[in-house]
Amino acid sequence: MPRHFGHIPGIVPGATFVDRRELREAGVHLPTQAGVSGSATEGADSIVLSGGYEDDDDQGSVIVYTGEGGRDPLSGRQVKHQQLVRGNLALAVSHRDGLPVRVTRGSRHTSAYSPETGYQYAGLYRVDDHWREEGKSGFFIWRFRLLSLESAFQPEVISAPSAAAVRREMVTVQRLVRDTAEARRIKALYGFRCQVCGEALQTSAGPYAEAAHIRPLGAPHHGPDHAGNLLCLCPNHHVLFDFGTWSIADDFGLIGLPGKLMVHPEHQIDPAQLAYHRARYFQP
Amino acid sequence: MPRHFGHIPGIVPGATFVDRRELREAGVHLPTQAGVSGSATEGADSIVLSGGYEDDDDQGSVIVYTGEGGRDPLSGRQVKHQQLVRGNLALAVSHRDGLPVRVTRGSRHTSAYSPETGYQYAGLYRVDDHWREEGKSGFFIWRFRLLSLESAFQPEVISAPSAAAVRREMVTVQRLVRDTAEARRIKALYGFRCQVCGEALQTSAGPYAEAAHIRPLGAPHHGPDHAGNLLCLCPNHHVLFDFGTWSIADDFGLIGLPGKLMVHPEHQIDPAQLAYHRARYFQP
């Protein structure tokens, strides 16, 4: 079964669970021990805040979550550096891909938002930052900043200062509110290489690319959210495509840039969407 | 006097004005005739929806605004193609730079959100898309999609915002505007060229670059919002910087990439912020 990203149908933020087993049976968080559910290839789909790490910082709509590993199993104390592997790498991949992460708080997690008993589903968050720092123990820990995607928490959102942040926020929101599966599939098909320049940006969370809609989603364009309307692009060529600096002919020749769009044999690009982009966005 | 972006102090969304002259005296929208206030170098700071264009589409929090020009002054009918110049270009620059635009509706503007008489300030919006299409007249028109930045108008928000929420929103918006000024200054200093690769992405709205914070804003980093904590980068190098693929030594030698950061003599980069990025983000 493919990993499920997003809400579990029928389970709304605020839902409570007696124990980890009930949480697992509901599908909210499948591992009964691990705090992170995920893999290095797919990303993390859910986490549980259960009070294990002294360095967690929970402000409700903004959570700074401490990664896993490096603890002595008996004392629970940090005795080694944490590595960017397993659950930590899965959360870094969720950051890279803008995936929604289900967050659940346990009663042993100390915060103003923790339930008195059992576990409480807090809804969807996105990882908007990850970094390494020296924890209270003196060893390196990985930290992940999670921002709530639930509207009730939105007013406190971290400032979005620049065109860059706004642009990436839009990219992220598009990925989140629509089905992310198609975008992920297209990016994987190209190995995260840009269809224009062939470059895949290398990060510690793996290669980075963006799924660009040829005809934009939302009113008044109502572009379809399927592979025929998607391109795999590096951020630079994505910005230039959205601003109409270049477009694509029906034979995939580039217009406004030299060369030809690289197209995978399994990627059926819809000519109607190309015509839409040429007519409305390309500026000779 | 520099063009003022953002709210006018003391004037909240919902404020009403008898006529364009009162709107001008309040500082909300300075031109008494033109629908767009702005310039091609600075961007647009405000618009008025006054019912002149048949193609406007106002859904409250999402407005598709039709550009100016190409109309017969007597009949008001579209008789020529619109060009990406003057007010239209100013709005495209606001899109490129992520600038907040004050929006005011007049009573002759036909929508569920228009006032019965005079003019009503609707608050801040951002331009998130612009394109050219054939209008109802058969001539090309420019269109701009505007999204509300006011929490009260966010469709997801169910209940009326509390005073605290409104205040937080105002603080966030003020911060957005302040951030924007510093980011614009740094980008202009470099002529929108990336400090790593020297490239400036060319769009019809002018060159595009992103202002990157060396130490991130917001909890738990609390990076300062001044030029010493900013870089001018292309989107590709911005993503790679945020993901720790490269960092910067105190002598501006690049770490993880060949070469040296280009630094303008008037740009005083703060070594403490570089040290923060190296320690937490760079991954050898």
C-alpha cells in the first residue's frame, strides 16, 4: 500500500486516541514505537510528539521538532550526535517536497497543547526548515520547524518577507492542497532533472526539482492537475516559465530559449495546455 | 517622497470615502483618474476598481483585475490591444517583487463586495499571476490575479477575527512591508544579479532575483531583518543555500561550491549570520 499523505478520511484535528495502538488502527500513525513514520525515498507522513526529547519546542502552530537517534536506551539521554538518516532524513525529504505531515501529541509531551491523557491529532503541518545544532546535551541534534496548515492556527504564521518566500509558498500550497501524487511521479520520472537545462539541484535531502503547471491551477485558469499539465523544472526555469520568458511549441521546441524540451517517453504532455501557455504567458 | 507600500496608518479595511479626492487626501490612492498608482521602476502601490472594465472579476478574496489602455475615451469600449506599460507594467513589477497592493472598490464597480456609494478600502492584496488574453472585445487585455492578504477575507477563516488576531495580522503585514524595503534595496544594489553565479533572470517585468535571509527570520532563529543578513540570489542558489548545500566563509569564499561570493562595497554582510548558517545549515 502506498504511504498516505494528508488527513485520514473521517479523522479531524482534535480527535483523541487512548493509546498508540488505537492511533495505528485509525491509520493516523502506523509505527507503534517510532516518533516518525516515513522513509528516505517517500518522505515522512506523520509524527508523534511523545515527550521523549527535551529539546522539542511546541508553540501550537509552530513546532520545533527534534530528530531521532543518539540516545542511550536506558537513560534516554543524548549520548551521540544525531545523523540525517531514517526518520530524520524522511522529514528532510518532506521539507524538500513540501509534503503535509500529520502531527499527534501525546500526554507525556509537555506543552500547552498536549492532551491530559492518551493522544490527540493536531492536524497537518508542513516542514518549512531543518538544520543541525548543539542540543542541551552538547551533542548535535537535527531540528525541524513545522508550521500548521490548519486555518484555525494561521494568524500566527511566520512572516513571508520576500517575493521568494511568496513564490515558494505558492509552490508549496499548490503541492499541498491538490493531490501531490502526480507531481511526485513526474519529478521521479525525470530523476529531478530540469526538462530545460537537465540539472538536478543536489541537497542533503536528495535532488530538488519543482513540478510546474503549464496552465495554472485555480480561477480563472482552472488548469487540470494531471501529468499532461505538469513539467519538471529547476526553480530558475520555473520562475521564467511562469513569467512568460519562454514557452513550448507543439514539437517541444523551446520558444524564447534555445533548444528543445526533454520529454520522457512515458510523459504525455497535453498540447492544449501548451497552447494556453503560449497564448497567455509567452511574451515575444 | 518615496512611494508608500502597505496600509496607510489609521486606515483599516472597510474604511469608506466619499470620492476620489477624499481617497487621495487620505493617501490610499493618489491619482484622481488612473486606476493604478505606481511606476515601472517601483511597482504598483494601489489600485481602484471603479467599474470601467467589463472584464474585471471580483470574488472578494480573489480578484482578476483587467489592465489599462486601448479604450476609446468616448465610448469606453476596447478598440486596441493593451500593452505591458505604465500601470500594467507597475502591477507586473509588483508581481515580480511580491509587493502588497492597496485595493479600493468604487460603487460603480459591480460585485457583491462593492459599496453602495463612494469608495471602500478593501485592504492589501498581492499580485500572484499576470497574463495576456483576448478580452470580450476581441482585443488583447492584460489581467492580474490579486489575492487578499487580510485574514478577515481569507475564505478559510470561519469566525470573525479577534482584536488580537487583527493586531497580529497588522504586525505581520507591517513586517512584510518593512522586509520588502530592505530586500528591494539589496536586490537593486546588485542589479538583480545572483551573488553566486552573477545571473539575473530576465522577465517582461524586468530582472528577477530573490532576497535570501542568511539566518532565517522567526522562531527559533530570530534572524535580524537588515541588509547584513540578506543576500541577492537566483532561485536555484537560494534553494541550495536554504538546504545547506553551500555556505560562506568569513572571507566570502564559497564552501561547498567553487569560487567566491560577489559582495558590493556598500553591502556590509554580518559575519555572525554567516557563522550561524555555517554551523546549522551547511552539510559537508
